[in-house]
Amino acid sequence: MRSPERELEWTTLMIAAVDGNAGAYRRLLELLTPVIRATAMRACRRFSAPLSEVEDAVQETLIAIHLKRHTWRKEDPLGPWVNAIVRNKLIDALRRRTRRAEIEIDGLSQELPAETAEEPCASQDIERALALLPERDRAIVRTVSIEGHSMRDAAMRLGMNEGAVRVALHRALKKLAAGMRKEQE
């Protein structure tokens, strides 16, 4: 529940942030993050989603706020705008969750055909694709997407914070997809 004072503070900080005040923007995000996290936590509990979805929803919401901040109108209160973004990101997360197919993988290796010398090796394809990326992006994709480390582990390994790893991974995967599309043309 938003208080009028908190709403006024958020709105004032967002106006300053949109006008280029980095300190106000940082403070706004610091104030919004626990509220977004609590909202995501309640939604995950309500829909029996794993609590591991909470931090993803928080990060995706903060990224969306950053990318869409120019769409917020100064004459409108900030809270409803932020709540709409949180709601949409949670809906997206829940939709993705319901689309995940879960299969038993024990014994799957015996059913898969072995790679032959004539067939391109999957690891060679992966290495060729990763070569399209700068070294830092390659390390992030390898650590999270290939080796399967958590964002926290990847952040510690790479000397970054979790949020930076999430953003960098997203950007690296976009670069990778664009590079592969270009390569196929």
C-alpha cells in the first residue's frame, strides 16, 4: 500500500531522474526495489511459483523501468506506473514458467546417438558461436548459459554484481542471436 508521502517522494525523485539527476535516480531505485521484491514475493506465493522467480522479476522490472522511464508522464503518480510494470513482468514470468516442459533426463544419454566425425560437434558449434562475442560477453554466456552457474556464482566468478551479470547476459545473448542471424544470411 502506498502512502501519499511515499508517492510524492517517488514522483519527485523520478522527475529529477528524468531531468538527469543520477543521484535521485539511484535513490528512487533503492526505494522501489524492496517494494517490487515484496510484490513479486506475494505474487509467487499466491500462484505457487518458486521463490527463485522473485529476483528475476525484480531485475526485469528494474530494467523495464530504466528502459521505459521516458514513457512516464510527469503529471501522473509514479506508483501505478511502476505497479503496471511489475504486474506485467510477473505475468510474463508465470507464463514462461507454465510453458517449460519438464522431462526426465536420467538415462537419456544412452538414447541419444553419439556424435560422429562426419557430424559437426555441438561443442564446436557453440565455440564458433561464442567467438562472435567479445571476451567479457563470452565469459558471461559460458558461465551462466553453458556451465549452468547461478547468477550469484557467475557474479562472484566474474567480479561483478548480480544485476550487472543479468543485464550483461541479456545483452550478450542479443548480440549472439544477431551475430548468428547475420552469419546465416
